[in-house]
Amino acid sequence: MQDTDHFYQQLTGFSNFENLTDTRYYQPLPDNWSVVVTDVEGSTHAIEQGRYKEVNAVGVASIVALLNNLKPLSVPYVFGGDGATLCFPDSCIQQVTQALCAAKELARTQFGLTLRTGLVPIGTLRAMNADVLVAKYQPHSSFQQAMFSAEGLGTAEKLIKDSTDNNPYLIDGDAPDNHSLFEGFECRWNEVPTPHQENISLLIQVTDKHADQNQLYKEIIAHIRRIYISEQHYHPLRENSLSLTHSFKLLSIESRIRNRLANGWQKISYLLKLQYLRLIGIYVMKNNVITDATDWGAYKHRLVINSDFQKFDETLRMIISGTHQQGEQLKSLLLEYQNNHQIAFGLHQSHASLITCMVNDYDKDHIHFVDGANGGYALAALQLKQQLKKMKAT
């Protein structure tokens, strides 16, 4: 491995979410790295069919495949609802390509979905005056999230989504017969009801090029904290609201992903195993069982604190729980900034959260990707894009 391969591992992290605007924590992506983007095409139509959980799962599965094929290397990534973004050193191009091809095949054969996958070298982005700056948010020792600044990720997404024939940034090819690529993917929780009256899936982009954009984000986060009292208050997950699902329909999502190369009987057998594991899980968590590997009484608590309910990837993304009145206050605040031509935003209200998980071990090394139910980030993103298009036209 080259020295720059460990770029992300060597970053100094920060523990307070408000510090996402502090430029001291951001470093430019090395010159010999690239940006990967995955997204489910036609996700809006899938949402209309009630398939947003499947869309979510395919997006998370692309992250799991990439990270599994890059182990033990640590790289920055972010989940966006109907897809993901990840950065990697060019020395790992073969592993990345294999994982992307497997994720594409999985989406098509197991779910009838089309997963667009592509990569753009950082050199290409910098030649277009678009950079990628990376920071590491680490609120506690067993959890970290990548944060991204500048405009490189948005530019990479536009290049990859360009409908021009023979788009050079798209990745396609044969998927490897690798049974372990999706190990660690789990989808075993019911929807989590909001702790208050509603959940808001929120996307905010500062658009005022003449303003101090970091200061604007800082102001908006402070306003959100003021409206919703505290981070603990607006966190969308509560331990006592977490329940393992017995739904064969939901569990079949994990079965199809973990057993993409298996036959029908093997998938059914895995489903029966998941039902058995559900009963075991309920027992060990309820009775605070401690094994050599795992403190099961602490698992739900760690799930909550290891969730990505707020993040920044050139766009502020949050799943916020609160009252309808607080939601109206938030909308009024955002409209004021929008009317002053400072931001564009997308907002989607729902009654619950979706959780999709990546588990390396059941004690501490697990991350839980959170989205709003019934469309969440994907529908908020649609609203955001419409606002940006309108602003560009005026």
C-alpha cells in the first residue's frame, strides 16, 4: 500500500457535531484517490410502489460490498437513502470495481432495481475546479462518520448521472462469485415510530456564493438546536421503541442480499434461521446476557449512539424527531433563509424511521443507517433538486 492509502485513518477526528463547519478538521483528498457514487435509478417510482425499504437496502448493500472488499483499509463514505458515496485510493481500483459490479447484479437479480454505479478520479474533479475535503466525526471511540466539504461530490454525481452515450465514468462488468461480499448486512428491525409526533428528513444546501457558507451552516444548526431543545431530544431513535421484526417480507430483504448466489431453498432456510435468531435476540437483550464477545444488554443503547441520523456531505442531512409545532417553526426558518437566496432545502415528514445495519461484531463495531419512512431522504432530495433548478432558472 502507498502512504496515502491510510489518509482517512490518519485524520484527526472531532466529537461535537457543530464542529462540522470547522475547516481545521478537513483535509483534501489525496491526488491518487477517486470518488464512487451509487444510486438507485427510478427510486421515486419504487417509493410509490411502497418499496423504499428495498431501495434503502440496496444503497446500504453497495456500501457493505465496497467496505468488505477494501478491508482492512478504512475509507470515508456516506449513505444518502437511495445510494451512497465513497472515496478510495486508486491502488484499490480492482476491489472497488468488483464490489460495484456485484452490487449492480444484486439490485437487478434480487430486487428488479437498477443501481447506477460510477467513479471519478479526484484529478478530473480538480481540473473542473471542484475539490473534495474530508473530515472525521467521532462522537465516541467505537463510531465514526466521514464528513465532506467543497463541491467535488456534487460534481462527481453529475458526471456519473450524465445520460450521454458511453459515459466514461460508469462502471459495468461481470460480478464475482464472492459469497462474502455482503457479510455484515442486516435488516432485522421494524420501522421505529417517532418518539414525538413526526420525523423530518431534512436536506439543506447553502447556495449563497458570496456568504460565509460555514457560518450559515453553523447558524442553521444552532437554530435547529434551539427549536428542538437538544440533540438527545430530536434523535429519532429510542431504545424502548426498537423491536426485531418477525415479518418474512422484511427479513427476505436480508436473505436475498446475504444469499444472492444461493438457491431458493437456501434462502428459505436462512429466513427460518433469522426467525430463530430473533427469539434468541429478544431473550439476550431483555435479560442483559453477557457473553465473551458481546454485552447484549447494551446492544440497543449502542445501536442508538452508532446511528448516522445527522451528517454532512456538502449537504446537511438530518433525521429530526419533534412535534408538529416544532416542524412548522423549522419550515418557517428555512423559508426565511430560502427567500433571502441563501439556501435550498428538501423536507419530508413521516411517522417513523427505517434502520438498515452493517455489523462487523455485535459488541461495538456496528453502524446503523437511518432514514425516514415512506420516502425519507429520497423525496426530500427531489424537493431540494426542484428548488435548485428553479433558482438556476431565475
